[in-house]
Amino acid sequence: MIGRFALVLHSHLPWLRGHGTWPVGEEWLYQAIATSYVPVLATLDRLAERGGRDLVTVGVTPVLAAQLDDPAVITDASNWAAHWMWRAQELAQRDPVAGNREARQAHATVSALQSTHRAGFSPAFRRLADARAIELLAGPATHPFQPLLDDRVADFALRTGLDDHRVRFGTAAAGIWAPECGYRPGLEKLYQGQGVGHFLMDGPTMLHVGRPTSSPWTVGDTDVVAFGRDLDVTYRVWSPRKGYPGHHEYREFHVVDDLGFRTRRVTSSTVHGTDKAPYDESAAAAAVARDARDFVNVVRRRLLDLGEHTRDPLVVAAYDTELFGHWWHEGPAWLEAVLSLLPQAGIKVTTLSQARELAAGRIDPEPGSWGTGKDFRVWNGPAVASMVDDNDELMRRWLKTADAHPGDPRQQALATQALLALSSDWAFMVSKDSAAQYATARHSGHHGSFHRIADAIETGHTISLPQERPFGHLDPRLL
């Protein structure tokens, strides 16, 4: 063994149920279910059946888990995939190869949703975790950007998320995915107070204070352990310019035909639209094998280099789960190949819990994130300044109302709307100009609902409450 490799997958979508369908809304959820969550879980099942243990560390945010376990979501996603299968027949009339390919994946999705996942996705994740094939990470309830939260609010959001994890998966989470890898000094004490043992931060946050990512570190004067993303390795996949998903054999995500199917391959950055070449499954399969071998070689070289200065070096690579399958059609196949090849190269595949023993000393990080600039600008920059002000006002009023009216039964609805309003996704989407109008509407809608409920609590008036309850166990008294 020349060293250890930990792959971390971060599974997250904001609360989409009942908030639009297309082009952003529930359709986004169904696509992720069909093209990422179903095939990635099937991949991990196959590896586990072959004896794989401690394969990956998987974060599933509570707000996503709530949707993946919603019976109505399972039914609607199955209907969506059945419609996809029906449309594939129309595609097959003019392109039999592409039509049959789409029909196969749609059929596999329908079958999985009506059998393996008919009771939701938590049983599948729990089965893999119980078999020690994966480690599961928890996180704050609705994926808020924690560095910008009031301490009481941050504590409540995390407690709610940890409680949700325990309900769904049967055990307490040993670690969390810190949303957006966001960190500010002091969060480690909040983590320790709630029994969190480890979390992930971005590599530059660690390197900025002179600590390499080749070892985990205990944060401040706590026993909470921080792991850092190794960007040299991570960007072999993630880089928009040089990453594997941009190689010419892979299916092109951004070109959709008139029936809504992606039937072209990347081809070249200089060829656009339907001028791109037709997708070729056999060529893509060969590219998967090639790029899996290349990635294993990259990890091996990195560990050998680190081993000259570090005893038992560690490489941590972390990605959004949705990259595998949704954004990169061949991603699940690549994942399976990589996890199969790594041990053959003398590399021990591990989870974060298993790697905690490598902690090399203390770190005192400064603020950071994995966003643009590795700071907070995506979530508190000029483009979202009004959102930041809205969130600050909401937190002040929430705490005041919670303290003044602790027994009001509407506090649960108030807390739900507050948590949904504080999701990091809305500012991210605005800063990145990705469905910014939708994100602005969601931000405004949840803030508006929050203030209507707060008005009713403070005045004693009766109003109809929003019906959405992603966290049925939420206890507002914990605030």
C-alpha cells in the first residue's frame, strides 16, 4: 500500500416539491433521480456484492433525503420515466440505436423506482451503510451557508439535520458535509457540541494556513477533524477545460434535439449544436476505461510524491453526486471502474471515518469555501447583497418571535419557512446567473411566508399555513 484515497460524493438538491416543474423545479429532481441517484446506487450495490467495503463517503442532505423518501415523488418520478420511455419509441422511429439506448435507461429507472426504491431511497443508502460499503454524512437541514448564520440558527439547522439523519438511517452520523465547504472560526465548537466528529473543507482553506491536504487535522482546541479536498486530483475530473467529461467521446449534455434527447457526443469545442457527431456507446465505453486508468495513475503518482514527505499519505477527492450520470452520462461507469482499479494499484480505498486515525496535528483555519475565489463572495457578494440583508432580518425576527411565543403551534411552520429561505442555493443560483429568476422567486416566496406567519403569531390572528413539511420531526423549541 502506497497510501489511501477517499472519494466523497455530495448529494444535494434544494426543496423543489410543489415549486414549479420546468425548466427548473420538480423536473430537475426527476432528472437527478433517473440519471444519477438510481445508477450511482446500482453501481455501489454491485461493488458491495463483490465484497467492496469502505468504498465512498456519501453525503445526503436532509432536504434531498426528504424528497427522495416522499411517496408522491417516487410515484411522479416513475411516471416521468415512463413518459421518457414512451418518447424513446418516437426517437427510435428515426434513430433506432439512440431510441433503444434511451428506452433501456428509462426502463431501468422505472423498474428501480417500482421495486428497489418503492419505499424511498433511504433504505438503499442505509443497507449500504450497514454493510460498511459506504459511510453516510449528515448536514444542516436545508443546506444553509453556515458562516453567515447566527450561532443559534446554525446550531438549530444542524441539530434538525442530524435528527433527520438519525430517523432515516437508524444511526447518528459521525461526520457532516459542511454546505459549500463553508467554514468560519467557531463552527468547530458548534460541531463538537452536537457530536460531529469530522467534516470536509476545501483544499485552499487548509493550504492557506500552511497545512497540507495529505493528512486530516484537528480543528482549534476541539477534537473535530477536518479533511481537505486535494484539488490537483479532484480537478482531473472537475475542471471545465481539462476534465474527463469534456473528452470528445462522451455524450454532450448541452445539445438537445427537438424530442428532448441528447444524441450527440462532445466531438470538439469548436463544433456546436447538431453539427456535433452522433453519440457512439462503444467509443464512450473505451474512453471510460482509458480515463479510469488515467485517474488511478494520477492518484498513484500523487500518493508517491506525498509519501516522500508524509507517512501514510491521504488523497481526498470530492464531487457533487449529480456529476455522475446527470452532467456526465458515463460517470457511474467511470466510478465503478476507478473503485475497482484503485486497490490493484496499491491504493487503499477508504472513508473519512476510517481515515480519522491519520490526524497529524492541529489546524486553525481562516474563513473559506469551495466557491469562486474560495471565499464567501458567491453568498454575500454585491449580486446578492439584498438577499443577505433579507436573511439577516429574518434571523433577527425568528429569534425574537421564538423567544416571545415559544408555545405557539405555528412555530413549526415558521421554522420550516425560515430554514427553506436560508438555503444556500438561492444566492448561489443568482451569483452564477443559473436560473436566477427562479432562485429570486423562491427566496422571496419563503421570506414572504415566514413574515406572514410571524405576523400571525405576534398578533394572534389566524391564517392558513403552508403545507410543505420536509421535516415532520422538526421541534422549534430546540431553537
